[in-house]
Amino acid sequence: MRKASEVEHGFPYGSDKVCYIEHTKDKEIKWIRHYVQERRDVYYRVKNESSKLYAVWPGEHRSDMFEIDDIELYGKAFIK
């Protein structure tokens, strides 16, 4: 698994092609829909360390999974 911070030209946090997945401390797996409020809510849960956030970024020939390791960069895309 790669880290979002390692993407050379920046991770496309705001792209509708990226699928976000939340893993809670209670071991629940949740798909984060493309609603701005859901993306904001998960930002605060990750900041409070009650969840971890992952993303699947589809490519032309494969999809890669990333750990969102800089929640502030993610937040800039959804917290205005």
C-alpha cells in the first residue's frame, strides 16, 4: 500500500474518481460517499484518531490503494 503523501504531483483528493474508505477503531469498514458533508465528517474523525482513511485511485490498467497519511491536505480539498 502506498501513502498519499508520496504521490509525485500531489494526490487528487477532490477527484470524483477516488473512492475513500474509512476504517474505524471498532474495526468497521465504511465507504465514504461523494457528499461533501460525509467527507468533512470523516476528516474530523481521523483528526480525532478514531478512524483511519484510505483511498483507491483508479488508473488506466490498475487501481492503487493509498493511506491518507496527511489529513490536513485531505481537509483542504473539502473544508472551506
